[in-house]
Amino acid sequence: MVDSDKTTRRDVVKGAAAMGAVGLAGCSGGDGGDGGDGSGDVTVTIGGTSTGSSTQAAGQALARAASQHSDFLNISVQETQGWTANLYAYDSGDIPAMGVDNNSLSKALNEEGPFADDPVDTLPDQGFLFTSLQIHWVGLESSDVESVADLREGGYTIYPIQPGFGTRLLTEEILNEAGMWEPNEILNVDTGDIPGAVEEGRVDALCLYGANGVNLSGWCQEVDVRSGGGLNLLEVDDEFRSVIEDHPGAILEEIDPYGYEQEVTAYTDTMTTWSLAGQWAFSPDIPARATEEICRLAIEHEETLRESDPTTLEYSPEAMTQTVIPDIDIHAGVANFFEDNDVWDDSWSRGDE
């Protein structure tokens, strides 16, 4: 896609149509209106991916913080099919806000990956970083998989996360580049079904992830519990590390294992991850005061968030800007917050209010 087409796409994105899922209702004594002048309650519906996901947990934590600490904002979290799928749901007018990863956003902007054959016409305005998911390999002791080198040889059944997830999109790209996709059988099931598949021994190796170095995502915890103590981290070689390092959508991290109820270090004591950053993103039709309030809740009420979601990011204004993609508008309310906290960069673009 040539640069002029990208400019046209950004112009289209700026003029995205109103999303009906943004609820505005007059508060007691108020007259409703557009919710932008201080009158009326505002309800923001967030696409939170599947039950047990890190995004669902983070969204529910935001909803709790809004309920306890905001005098006008309500947050509703809707179950969806994943970060990549959320961009299609937004484009169809099904959700006005979402959790989404930067890899999927970049692919959608440039009509690459799944968006090459099935592009979207509108993209949301950017919000702020809310999580970093640390994706990694584990193998079952019932199989003979001990390293990523074994997977290159092929012949195994692997689970590269649920189709539609942003973590799946990135993982599929990494595994293709590493020569692990074609030689193996891909198990395509939802995250709710994979714990049973592990328990029944229908998979040899799988990709799991934790959030912010604190704990595994909910569905991954269920895999851990139902594995019968049979999981181990796979040994990762330099070739696979290089693939992660060379991928623009991934961050290579080598950290101590965390989140497991069992010892997972029979083959290696290092968790080598291809980490993926996730951000909240919003329709430009959501009032600026609503997204500015969401930023305030994240900064001022981290303790409330963590009571609901123990994996909550340690927020700071600087950390919240780490997902900014310069070619996509930042929601007006988030831009206000960044400016007020002296972290705004003049090379970024502000969305329309």
C-alpha cells in the first residue's frame, strides 16, 4: 500500500461513524446531552476478549474502579473473540472501545497479515498501555518435546493460542518465521477448551502467557492446574531468539518463571518470551472527559484495580505512552491527560473531540 493510500486511511479513520454501544444517560437532575459538557452519566462498553483472559480481567478492574471512584463514568465489559477480532468488531460497529495489541493495530493500519485480504475501513483512536503479555512455550511431559529445536523437526500437535487473539496473530507470525508452523499439526480451539485438551493429552506443546511478570492469564492458570504437574518450559535456542528480536511486533524477554503452581524447569530455568503490549483504544465518539477519567482512574486508583486484577500494570504517565503509534490518532481525552502530565509528544496526532 502506497503512502498516499495510508494517508487516505487515516483520514477515513478520523471520520469514523458514531458507535451505538456508547450509552449516554442523563443523571439525576441532569439533561443528558452528549456527555461532553459535564452533564449526564457516560457508559463506555469495552471489548474485553474472552472469559479468563488478561484483557477481561483488566477491563473488569476498570469497571470496578469506575463504580467506586467516578461520579459520572460507568464501564461495561463485553466478551469478544480477541484483540485482532476486536478491530473487525469495531469496524462493524459492534463495540466502541476495546483492548487491542500494537501488532494487530499496525497490521490493520498497513493492510498486512489478516488485514491484507480482509481490511477494515475504520480504526479506533489510541488510548494507553494497560498490559504486557509474556508469551512462551511449554511442553507436556507425556510428549518428548524438550526444546524448540524438536518442534522444527515437526510431527507434533501444538496450540498457538485461540484464533482471533492478538497473541495468536503474533505467535503465528513468529512460528512461521521460525519454521515451526508447517511441520506440526495446529490445534485450533478456544481458550476455554484447551485445559481439557491438555488434561486428555491431546496436545504436545502449547503457548501460554502471563501478564506484567505477575501471574498467568486466567485460562493459562486453568491449563496449569489441569495438566497434572506435567508442564515444562521448552529450551529456546539462538535461532528462535533471533526470530523474536527481528520481529517488529515482539519484545524478547528472558525472565525467571512465574505464575505456575508446579515446577516447570526440567529443561530450562529461563522463561524466554515474545512479549506483546496491549492498549485500550476508543471510538472518537466517546466523550473526551470519559477517556480522561479512565486515565485518572488508572493512575489514582491502582490499588482498587489490583484488588480486582492482581496482574494490574504499575501505571505512570510515561509508561502509559509506550504503546503510541505515531500514525494513528490519540483519543482527545487521553491526549489531554498526556498533556496535563507533561508526556505529550508534538509528533503525535490528537483525535477529534
